[in-house]
Amino acid sequence: VSETNDIGLLIGEVTALDPDLGLNGELNYSIHWPPGQGPNPFEVNEKGELITRMPLDRENQPEGYHFIVSDS
């Protein structure tokens, strides 16, 4: 992903399956951001789409971004 891309860029999708029906089958995705890595420039929406929410900065994150997306 280029650091010159617009905010709101779709950069990936995550999927999870829950066999429960109704409210018990609804999934809520969240990003677990490691401490000390700086601000989180990503968000994950209810469809599991991973989107940029701020400019990416390679100079401040030369090793890239490392995080976990989970569902509940």
C-alpha cells in the first residue's frame, strides 16, 4: 500500500463464520494494536473491510504495521 493513497482506501478484507443464528451469529470485528507502535492508521468495519483512516508513514514505521484483527 502506497503512503500517498487517500484516506478511506480499502486495503483488505477479513472473514469469520459463526454458525449461530440471530444476534448470537452477529460478528463485530476489532483491531488489536500493539503498544509502542504509534497511532493506528487502520479501521475494520462491520463487513470486515480493512480501511486506512490516516496517511501511512513509512519513515515512522520502516518495518511496516503489525496488528491482529479479531471478531466477537
